[in-house]
Amino acid sequence: MAVQRIQSDDSSVASLFQSFYAVPDYQREYVWETEQVEQLLTDVREEMGDGAAQDAPEYFIGSIVVCPGREGVLDLIDGQQRMTTLYVTLCAIRDRLAALGAPASSVLNAQIADAAVDVSGDEQRRYRLDLQYEDSGDALVRLADGKEIDNPTTHSMRNMRNAHHVVTRFLISEFGPDVAAIRKFYGYLTNKVKLIRIQTEDVTKALKIFETINDRGVGLNSMDLLKNLLFMKTPKGQFDKLKDTWKELQDTIFRMGEKPLRFLRYFIFSRYDVELLREDEIYGWFSKNDGLVGYGRDPIGFAKELVSAARAYEMFRSGNTEKGQRNRYLDNIRLLGGQAARQHLILLLAGRHLPTALFDRLTAEVENLFFCYVITREPTRDFERNFAKWATELRSIRTEAELEAFISTRVDKEKVNLASRFDDAMGRLALRSLQLYRFQYVLAKLTQQVDILAYGETEGTRWLGNYVSGGYEVEHIFPQNPSDEAATEFGQISDPEVVQRLGNLVLVEKSINTSLGNRPYSEKRPVYQQSKLLLTRALSERPKVGTNTRIDRAVASIAPYPEWNEALVSDRQRSLVTLARAVWGLPEQAASTSQD
């Protein structure tokens, strides 16, 4: 009897996509959403760094399990989420390069689809990844052929369309129109991002390996070296105490679903004078800096410090203070950043020693600056570096005067540098140019701040989540699918995106929105007056709010609109830019450069 063999290969993405794969019809659907796709791209980008391509480290992202299928195709038994995302990423890179007018890459095209010879000797074009489960529809084929997924009818199809959009936004945000930079990212992705491909001789063995891998889970192997280092410094009689403390650290990191090395990296930035450090350098850094860290003198004390920081990290991510109390600004950052945003945690960890009032002040400024970075598409590596640099100063702050000086010299100065780009980005902002959850944050924040000015802080106005998911919906003032009467009343359109622009959008109660539909503005206007949201009612009547504050002056510039057309959409958007500057604390004296 032949002995079954298991082959294990260390493979680059480029070598993986020299083979053809099929995901069998009994596999589950494609479930990765924005968070998982963004996380993979961000991790790869961080590992690539900004140095010479040949000096960038290799980056391991996991394993896949395959077995022989029909006609030379490998059945993908485990790893289809990761492989599907990589495949969609290759399609998005090809499409982005094409949009920039770059010459087509035969190598990249061959990684998406290539000619193959079937058992009859006939040559046919074959896709590198073939999804055979029903829920996939024709989504991946359309992306492979450079087409849009126009009408996704299943969860998998919607997720694949979203993944393509996420990758495209990432490429635009990180590299803009720089073809060479996109090609460098592609080169790193395909040549230095590695997976282990485990291949068995039949599906039974492959499924057994799949079961073993997923039953045992993913361990903290990357942290084991640091754990062993601490055990070497610990007296044998205290091993149990260190073991219990380390388990508490592991449990905290696993509970919040964080990558252990990201937590350690941000802990180092927040605690020590380090501005640049790759994940693969963390253990080396600790081993060389015992004198600074002090784990040799008190390994259990250091482990407890890690546990304390991990608990704070978990609380901050969930919108709470270190003591578990709900914090409006941390909650706002959670709504703005989603689950993938982490960079702000460097500053929060560095400032967690501050008294409650000063910590609240810090979190408010971190939220404002973080939004400025997001809306201006500042590269994450740049503002992460800023936060690491500023953490050194923040750790030493004890008084209100010191904190205000820090905000003035660091945060406010950065806002001044971003002001013109902020105006431009807000002036161009449209629903499709930002992730939906971030666009909802923007509209909710503008609406909330006007309500607070008018009505004061109440449980209804204090929490931004009430505006994001508290029974309100995004309403298109000029409808997406207007009636003939609405289209005639609105008039000629020169900008096809006008319906999606910020100036054409408003929050309304769900109960009101059902009565608005695709009706003309003349019929909608009286309905807007029924809203309890002041910024919504401002479409019909001039707001009467507050005293002579920045937001009051900004709201005063929002005039009611007796009619609605393309020019007035632009006018309202300009007014909202002015309001946005006040809401997020941009310098009042800077001139607006928003564009229509």
C-alpha cells in the first residue's frame, strides 16, 4: 500500500498564483468584510516600509490546505478567505494601474487568468481561482474580467464587491497617482508576502489537517520568545505567579481580537522613546534594552505592566476609559475608525496617567486630529510616526497648562498644516468617496454639534451613536431616483455626482424619511420642518442658536433654501465646510479652499 505524503511549501504569493485553484461547492461563502480586508492591506504595507524594496523583510500571513482536483486544479480546502482576498487585490491593482494609464503587466494578468490545456489537448483560458459554491455567483469572474459587480444578489457577492472597493481606496489613499509606488507595493505583495501551502494526496487527509489547524487555534508563538526571556529572569519559586500573569495578558489580547505584536509595538511607542520599530524587531529591541525596560530586575512587575496596558488598550478600543467608564470622545473615535484603526492608541496609552478632566481634553483633541488625518487621506504610517514621537512628551505631562501647551504646539500646529487639504476634502466630499460608516460619522457629528449648541448636552445629544444608529437615516434631498416632477424642478445637472455630495445629504428620522421618497423639494421642504434635528430643519428655516461662538457663527451662515438645484447643493456644501472647521477645531483664520 502506498504511503500518503503531505507536502509543505514556503510559497510567495507569486508562486501560489502560478497554480489553478477551485473552492469546492461544499465550502462556506466569502465572509471577509471591510475590517479584515483593511487589516490585511495595512499589515502588508507596514511590513513593506519605505526603504529600498530589496531591504524589506518577508511577511508571513498564514497557511492554506489543498489537494488535487480535476484537470490539474487544486481544491482549496482551507484558506479561501485569504486566497480570495489576495486574488481580488491582484484584480484591484491591475484595475488601478489601468485607470492611471499604465501599461498592462503580462505577469499580473497571468496571475489572474492564463491559458491551460485540458485533457483533450484543447487550450482554454482559465481563472487562477474558481469559486464553485452557489453563493459566489459570477462575482469573482466579473472582477477577473475587469468588470463591475453591478447587482450583487448574495452576501458573498456583496463582500467581494466591497473588498475590491476597499483595496482600490487603499491604493488611492496610500499611493495616489504614483504608478511606481503601486508597482512597488505589488512587487512586495507578490514576492515577499509568504504563505505555507500544505498539499495532501486526497480530500480526506486535507479535511483532517483543516480540522486540526482550526481546532487548535492560533497560538501566541510570536510572544513566546519574550515570555521565555521573562522566565529566564524569574526565580523558580515565582514561576507560577509569572505563568498566571502571562495567561492574563494572553487572555486580554485574545478577548479583544488584537494581534499580539501590534499591541507590543504600540506599547513600546507609548512607553519608551522609540519612533520607528517593525514587528519583527520587537523581540530584538526588548533583549537589547533590559536596562531601560527593567524586566531583568522585576520580570513579574513588567508582565503586570503589560497586563495593565493591555486592559487599557481594550477599554479604549471599546469606547471606554481605562476604568471602564463610557467616554464620548473614545466612542466617537470608535465610530470614526472602525475596528481597523489603532494608531491613536499610542497617544491614549501614553496619556492614560492624566486626571479624568485632562484625559477627556486629550481624547477630544485626538478625535479631532484623527478625523483630519482620515479626511485628508494622510498616510497612516506618517501620523503613526507623529503619535510615537509625541508620546515621549505626553508621558511627562502632569498639569493643565502643560497639556494645553502640548495641544498648541503639536495638535493645533498639525491642524494648521492640514487646513487647506481639509477644506478641499470636505468641499469635494460625496457619499461614495468615503467608507459608509465614516460618512455617517461625518453627517452625525455635524448634526450633533448644532443640536448641542441649541439644546445643550442631554442623553440624547451627548452620544454620537444616537445619531448614527438611533432611528435616523441618510436622506438625499434631491432623490437618487427622482420622479419626473422632482427632476424638472431641480433643473439641469452638470455634475453626475451631485446627488451623492455632502451638500445634498441630511439626516432625518426614519418615520419622516418614509414620507419623502423621490418627491420634489417643494413637497419635501415642509416635511423637513417636522424633524427635531436642527440642521435638518435649517433647510426650511434659519437656525436660532446660542451666543456668539464659532459654531453659532458657522450655523448662522447656513441659510434656508426655498428651492433646490445644483448650484444650491454647492452653496450648502460650502456652508457645511465652514461648520466642519468649527466642529473639528480647524483654525478659524485660514481661508477656505474648498472646490465645487
